[in-house]
Amino acid sequence: MKAILVLAIVAYVSVALSCADTSTKKSATAGGVPSPTGANPFYAKSTLPFEYPHFDKIGDAHFAPAFGRGMADELREISAIANNPAAPTFENTIVAMEKSGDLLERATTVFFSLVSADTNDARKKLEAEFSPKLSAHNDAIYLNAKLYARIRTLHDARKTLGLDAEATRLIDRYHTRFVRAGARLRGADKAKLKAINTEMAELTTKFSQNVLAEVNDSAIVVDHLEQLDGLSKEQITAASEAAKARELDGKYVLPLRNTTGQPSNTYLKDRALRERIYKASLARGARGNEFDNTGVLARVARLRAERARLLGYPNHAAYVLSDETALTPEAVNQRLGQLAPTAVVNARREAADIQAIIRKEGGNFQAQPWDWSYYAEKVRQDRYAFDESQLKPYLELNRVLKDGVFYAAKKLYGITFKERTDLPVYHPDVRVWDVLDGDGKPLAVFIGDFYARSSKRGGAWMNAYVSQSRLLDRKPVVANHLNMPKPSTDQPSLMTWDEVITMFHEFGHALHGMFSDVTYPFFAGTSVPRDFVEYPSQVNEMWASWPEILKNYARHYKTGEPMPGELLQKVLAAQKFNQGFATTEYLAAALLDQRWHQLSPDEVPAAAGVMAFEAAALKKDGVDYALVPPRYRTPYFSHIMGGYSAGYYAYIWSEVLDADSVDWFKENGGLTRKNGDWFRSRLLSRGGSVDAMKIFREFRGRDPKIQPLLERRGLAGPK
């Protein structure tokens, strides 16, 4: 039963160092087996530790047979449960479903993880073929009337069954999920829902494939070295090698990231090139080419609105939010509306500082969006006497990971990490660690995949290859993915400060998965409301700048000398810098998400009106500030075509809890095992087995307060 949730999970939830010796690592990658000769590796549980996937035995030809057999097996299991002549019990219905679908779960978990992390033409074809089939399989289970009748019977009697709290909640969550999936619909309405779900599966797959293809197609080709003035030697070398990979010897290629803003614009002195990069980024998905996503988005938005109405909700946002901690679109609108005006005011204030720098340098032009990050760095340097280029030599990836991320986890939770090279990986850049608990016993396996590549989707994310469950006697295998530019062979992997924060953030998700201690797989790890799932990961960001941690990892990659105390203090002092921009670009995207998903079916514009709708929505919400475009524009807003539809607000919603929790850590002594153990036991270990806000209140001792967030973001005003 768990496998039918995979599509929703992988749709969104998002390293071999150049100096490391990888000669002992198995080089086999998934896709290396040309045909399904012999036993299909998915047909039995992995024999590797913690059921770690046999990437060395898995080939692309194994997926289709495994999907086919896995769906057939699960439907037989579900049929046996639904048609059981015995009266429904927790064991013969709910527990039986928790134990069903193992083969399909194994195959789909690996497949969709690889589609995100290392896709290829064969996988794209399989994704397009099987996404609608898996959607139909999903419907065959959730719309099974006999199965739902058994669940409803148990739900009605759940308080009289003598079950513990986790089991009782499991019945309730199964009932809610079936109802939300349409189990109460009849005849023609069920058929209509199935058709909608199948079409949406096809379209969302097409959207994600278009986004990746457009990112690769829109990469900027630069003819002359002098145009790259401002980039480091390492960045220029990487651009040269990227060009050679495209058979453009003598030229330079600057790959794009999926966000609107592009990191290279922070450093490039050539204003015309910055403008070219910005406009290429902004145009993605709406160029009228083969990767145009406007029609796909418009159709999906209408289908979502139609499905919501079919299920009894006024719009898709109302449908989504009724099962989140926010509960209603009105609550989200109120929160975002409360923050947006001050954020824009702060962004305009920052723009004035940028314009002053331009004038000071003799520039006779008004600042444009492609100027922001370049001159913001100058403002930072002027105000705090440092810029990003001064930080990077002290932020080498391996040291940040081991002496920062892992070190903080050891100090807080007592866990340790042992890298291993004997387990197979799906790409040579991938690294693997055993995670040992404070008592030295195995806790989890952690996979790190940190470098960008053309086969990998943008952004950063965590996923679980194996989720913890006492019922199934499973311990977690979790992975973190980043998209750092990979340096040339003889260069170190130096990180930006944003990349450091991202690494700590994603590891917060990993901790949520690794510390899971639940009975039922339904509740494992990050199986919590979407507007709660970012909260623990955002809390983990605090340790990146915690003085004891920062001093431990921020060391010069050549000399090993610690970051000078003066520079360290400047980093800490500058944490609120540029928050007007950061908050405005985020809120613009979050509000845009809500505007799309609070429409009725008839209000959704056609493809030709998508960009006009976006412009009108931004204006209506007061975030149409030309210098600060949305972090994601509609045609490449991958979050809202996956698991974050009507849910991109979750980051700042969760940040209220995060900022309040950071205050708790500070009030209680900071980086201590006592604090870490409390956070782990009261929150991280419990997954979705308890109501999310109840978990927070048990950890914090009260309801959350918004003031810490307002102060962090510079939105609180003078005290």
C-alpha cells in the first residue's frame, strides 16, 4: 500500500570530491545492465545493509517488468483484503495494507529517485509511459468500494477498539486519505476523477521533463574570455569544460539553475552578459518552443480545480490546505498578506542602496533586475567590509560536510558517520556513509549527491530509499541532493554561503528521516503535513552560523587556517542583509502559487493568457516590483507542479515554528546533547504519528509566536 504514495512523494517532496580517492568505489551505475537477464533485482528484498538498493544490478530494462508485476501483486493483495469474509479488524485491514505493495514500492522508489537525480532518455520514456498507469493503479485501490467500506467501519469504531494512539491515528489517516482520494464518489463521478488523475499524471511528467530540458537548452554560451571578468579561475575552468562537453571548444558555457536569479550574475562585471543571462532565465518555459509549459500549466490548473469541485471543495487550494496545519486559504492569504508590504518596503530600501553604489561608481543608469546581485555584493562589501569571494576559500565542501554538518549532529545527538566505498552507487559522484547512534549501534545509511549535472533536476532535496518502520523491521536509507557546480579535476569544491545553508537545511530533512521511530511506515520520517515538513530542516540551518560550529569548519582550503575572527563576526552581523529581496522574491512566488490554485475551473486562463495572469496576480498582491521578480515564474515553477501545489507558502509558514524554536535553543543553552535529545525525542522521532502542531506544543511548551520570524526577516519594525 505504501508504494501508491510514491508518485506524490517523489514529485516533490529535491559526491566524490575532486581531491578524494574513489578508486575503490564500485563504478557500476543504475542503467548498466542492458537487459533483464536472470532474476530481476526488484523481485526480492535487497540483501545489502538496511535493504540499500542494488544499484550495481539494476538496469533500466528491469523497471517495466517490476512495475507490471508489482502492480499486479499489490492489486491481488488489496483484493484479498477487500474481499476478506471476516469482519474488518485493524490487523486484517489496516496492518495488511501497510504490509502490501513491497515490490512496487521498491521499484518505484528507486525509479523516481533516479528520474530526479540522474535521468536519461530511457527513464524519461518510462516515466511518460508509467506515470498515468501508476495513477490508474492508485485509483484502483483508493476507489475500491469494498475496501473503503472496511476502513469506514473501523473508523467509525476506532475509539472502542482498544488500540494505542498511533494505531488509532493510523485508522483515521487512512480514512481521511481515502475520502480525499474520492472513495465516496459514485459512478460517473468516479470515472471522471480517474480521467482527471490520469491526464494530470501525464501532464505533470511532461512539465518536469520540459523544465529540465529548457534549463539545459537555455545555457549561456560565451565567446570571449574577457566577458567572464569577475568569475574565479575555478568558475572559468568549469565554464570551459562545460563548453567542451558540448563540443564548443574555445568557448564557455554558463549553465542555468532553476531559480529566476542566477549565481553567476553576482560576480560578472559584463553588464550586457548579466542582462542576457537574466532574460534567458526569465524566458524559460514561455518561449513558444518545444519546451513551452504555459499550455501544460493552464491545463493542470483547470484539472486541479475540477477535481477539487468534484470532491466538494471550492478550489484546489481549499482541497490541499484542509489537510495541512494552515487549514484554509484564508489563513494563508492572511499570513502572506501580513508579510508582503513590509518585505517590499525593505526591498525598495535595499534598491536605493544599490542605486547609490551605481552612482558612486559613475554609472549613468537605473538599476535593473540583472544588476541586483552584482551590486548587492558591493553594498555588502561597503557595509560589512567583505564579499562572497572572501568567504569561499573557507567553505570547502568536504570540510563543511564533515566538520560542520556532521560535527553539529554529533554534538547535538551523539551520532557519528563512517564513509564506506563498498556499496554500489548510481553515479560516480555519489558518496555513502553509515550513521551510528550515540550507543554505537547502526542507525541509518546516508547518501550524499552534491554536484549538478545535465541529468539532474534543479534545486536541492532529500528522499528516502528505505523508510523506518518497526512493523517491517526497517531502518532508514536517506539521501541528500544539492546542485553545486562540479569543479575541474584539480580544483577544490568551494561553496557559497547559500550553498552551505542549503547543505545544513537538507541534512535537517535527513535527520528527520534517520531519527524516525514509528511502528507503521505510513508515518515514517518526513510523512508530515507539507507546511510542517520544512520546519525541522529550517531549524538545522541555525547551526551553520553557530559560532562553535562555524569556527570548526570555516578553514582555508589551502592552509587550514581558521576564518579570521573579524571576518567571522562580519558574516554573523550580515545575516539580515538583503532580506527585503529574499523575502519579496519568495513571497511573490508563494502568492502566485495561491492565485493559481484559488481559481475555479472557469477562471483558469488559457495558455495564451498564462503570463498575463501572472502579471495581474503579482500586481494585485502588491509584489509586482520589477527589480525583484518571483523566485520562480509560472512556466518553471516545479514546486507547484509537484507536491507543493498550493503549498509553496509552507517555507515561511514553517519558519514561524523554526524561528521560535531557535529562540528555544538559545534560551536553553544552545548546542547541547540535552537540547538535541529533547528535540529528537519530542519531535524528530515521531514522524506523522502525532498531530503536527501537538508535537510542536509538546516540544516548545506553548503555541508558536510570529515575533521571532519578523525580527529575523527584518519585518518587525523598531522595538
